[in-house]
Amino acid sequence: MRKILLALVLVSTAAGCGRQAVRAAEKEFLADQIMVFDEDPQQASSDEHIRTNREGASGGQGAGGGGCGCN
């Protein structure tokens, strides 16, 4: 009886996990300003610029350029 109850709990827990993709109409809520975790966007931008130049790589942030620090 315990095994059946345990199996039922595990199955119901696994079934309750979200496996649906986010619909296009719902993505606007994920891009809301309240979802941003950085307190200061200018500081975050500055840190990202420094990190990009220090590591010698760029990309993924919408800015082009090399890692020489001259941009």
C-alpha cells in the first residue's frame, strides 16, 4: 500500500512540472522591466564592456568588435 501511495505521489509530482513552451503572446511579460535583476543598468553595461575586453571575446550582446579594447 505504501509503495502504491509513493508511486502515486511521484507520478503526480512529475505530471505537475511545467513542460509547456512559452507562447509568443506571453513573452512580453517575461521581458518586463521588473524581471531585470540588475539594480543599475549603466553599471551592468560597464561591467559587461570591461569583461568583454578583458576576456578578448565579444558577441551575444549585440555589439561587434574585437577584444583589443580599442572599441
